[in-house]
Amino acid sequence: RRTATGPGSQRGLLLRECHPNLSRLSAQVSGSSHDQSIGPFAVKMGHPETSSKTAHHLASAEGWLLLHNPIEALGELQCIPLEDRKDLLFLELNWRLHADLQEWEEALKVAIQLISEHPSDTSGYILRSYAIRRSKEGSLEAASQALLEAAAKFPKESIIPYNLACYAAQLGNLKEARDFLRMALELGDRQQMIRMARRDEDLKPLWSELIKG
């Protein structure tokens, strides 16, 4: 639900279901393999003459989003050349922008593009479910069903069963929620995830059990 720290987790972007943030990006600034800052991003870009400019606009957009100013972030993203707009970081920032503006149908489109362009990365699948839950035609059930696809594709990613536990708990399926949460704790940093779960409103039905554990 909120953020994890790895390729869906290790990079750390909006990977926890409830409160997406840019920890994925800021983690890379401090050297994590997932969050992109100017250095790693510039190396990744294909056109040396534009990569530093693109990286600058991405870093600026990230900063504006961290300051809760999606309008300024949009201005930065609009400066990025078309050939760079399929990049993972661009798409993730674009998703966050629409999420901040509560434009869930647009966020869903971006998440679907993320999956199409970067099928081996977990973020598109996680962000797709996040948007499905909040879109006009979406629901918790639909979000959960969509994320099950990612669970099969990324069996070692702890944030996916964590999110599935959140969905199950909110749907009243507490046994299923316990099973998914147990799986998440086995895959991820157990203590960190317990602390996260104890503050997570989606998992409130399990809080008394987590206090005991």
C-alpha cells in the first residue's frame, strides 16, 4: 500500500496501496537501485545531448510533487522530449501527478502504459490496482483481482501480497488477509512491514493481532 523499497519495492516509489509517495525516487537519490536521480537516469537515457536536460526536468518534477504542487510538476514533465516519455521514471511521475489530482481514470491509463512499456517492473501492476480501486468503474474486488496477476508474475515481491492483504481485509476476508500478510512478512523486512501494517488503516481489522505479534 504505501511505499516499499524494491523493484516494485526496491526502488521504492508509490508501492504501498494507501498513500503513494515518491520514496522510490528519493531512494535513488541516496543511491538505491530503484529511485532515479539525475546521475543514474542520465546514464540510462539513450541520447547524451538530451539526457541531462531530461534528467533535470524529471528531478524538478519530482521535487514539485514532493512539495504537493502537481501543476508545476506538469510543467516540468511537458518539457521532456517525446522520445523520453516511455521511460519508467517519466511514467511513474506522470502517474503520481494524476493521482495527486485525483484523476484516477488518467492514472489508470498511465499504469497500463507502464505495464506495456516495462512488463518486467512491478510498479505498473501495483499502480494499476491502486487506480482501479479509486476509478469510477473500479472496486476493491477489481483491484485485488488485477493484482493477483502480479503476484503470480513476481512471487518474491513482498509489497504485492501486502497490498492483497489490505484489499482482503477491507473486503472482510480476514483469513485471506492474514495469509497474504504472512506471505509479505516472509518475503520482506518483517519488522519494517509490521510497523507499516500497525499504522495502516486498511489493515485495521488485524491490528490487535499485530500488536500481539
